[in-house]
Amino acid sequence: MNIDERIERLTERHEALAQSMELLVALHRENEIRFDKRFAQNEDRMAQMMDAINRLAHVAEIHERRIEDLEG
């Protein structure tokens, strides 16, 4: 194998690596977008759950006061 053939092989490998890197970058960007979307959805769900828990705690406090009043 002469120098020109070696250079040609290296050039082909370099191009293949460059294409692989471009693909990886594109996939990474897509994954970031999906992650950000899911993270935002999870934040919304967490806020809804916290609101529901707070409302349940309020109802529990009211029931506890009623029981205490009945016992007192």
C-alpha cells in the first residue's frame, strides 16, 4: 500500500467519523429536547400533586377539628 492509498483510506475514515459525529450531535439534540419536555411535564405533575396534597391536608385538618369538637 503506497502513501496515496493510505491517505485515501485515512480520508475515508475521517469522513465516516465526521458523519458519525454529526449523527451523534443530532441525536443528542433530539434527546435534550425530549428531556426538557418531559422535565417540564413532570414539574407540572408535581405541582398538581402538591396542590392535591395540600387540599387533602386541609380537609384532614377540618375533619380533625370536627372530631375534637364532638369529643370535647
